[in-house]
Amino acid sequence: MKAREDNTQSTVDTNVVIDLFEIALDRPGIKTFVLMAGDSDYVRVVARLRHRLEKDVVVAAIPGSLSRELARAATSVDLFEPEARVDVDETALIQLIDRFEAQLPEGFLPTFGRLHGYVADIRNANIVDPQAAQQQLNELVHRGVLVQEHVELPDGREIRVTRLDRDAPEVLDALYD
């Protein structure tokens, strides 16, 4: 089931890329595109829209979720904070992330997408509002409670994993107090 979620996200990214490029070709009068994403998967299409098709591309993203490469590829960047901050029991959220990491099958790495899918599952709504899950996870990354690193796979591909920093004071308090 987890692999299907990753494939679904990959399909969504691919469809967005194709749609952007098709619109640029089919409607040459459109001069500015706005992409509300921070994922580096969009760097190539943003660069092509700008440099080959001479379009302006504004990337709108939440601080902490925007890749440096995508920011460099865009004409401009508009960072915004969600209007309402949602209160969450951080101890319960860290414990939920710990359960996610513990239940990963052998060979599955904790990617941000997998973690988000797990945390945002409706069955965890008593801990975090599914609509606020990404914001909460991004905040934990920003504060260093979640760490991200690139890991090389046996086939030579690289993947970015996201996991708890088990030495962070918040994690120690949540898991061992």
C-alpha cells in the first residue's frame, strides 16, 4: 500500500509537469505561471518554461518546504504562511512518527511522502488535523526534530529520507519520559 502512495504522488507530479508544458504550448498568450509547490521535481519544467518558452514562473510555497533548486529556477518566489496555526499535541505527534518508523517493512526508508501519508491518515485525526499534517511535519524539520538526509540505494539512485532526530530534546522527552 505504501508503494502505491509513492507511485500516485509520482503520477501527480508527472501530470502537473505535462499540463504545465501543454498549456504553455497551446496557449502562447499566457505569460505567467504560478506553481504552488516546493518540490524539486518541478525544477526542470520551471527552467524550460522560463528559458525556452520565455515565461515567468512564480513559485508559491510554505517556508521550509521549498527546495533551493526550485527557487533558483523560478522567476520569483512567494513564501506564505498558512493563515491559521493549528494546535497539536507535539508529544503525541512525535510518538506517532516513532510508530511510523518502527512499522516500516524491511527495506522501506522513511521518506517525507510516506511519513506525511501516515500522519495525515484520517485514523490519526485525533493527534493532528490531516489538513495541517504537512505544515506540522515541515515545522518539525525546520526545528531539527525531524532530520533529512540523502541516502544512496544499492542500485545507485539517491533518496532523501526523513526521520526523527533521536537525540533532540523534544524526541527524548516524548519517547522516554
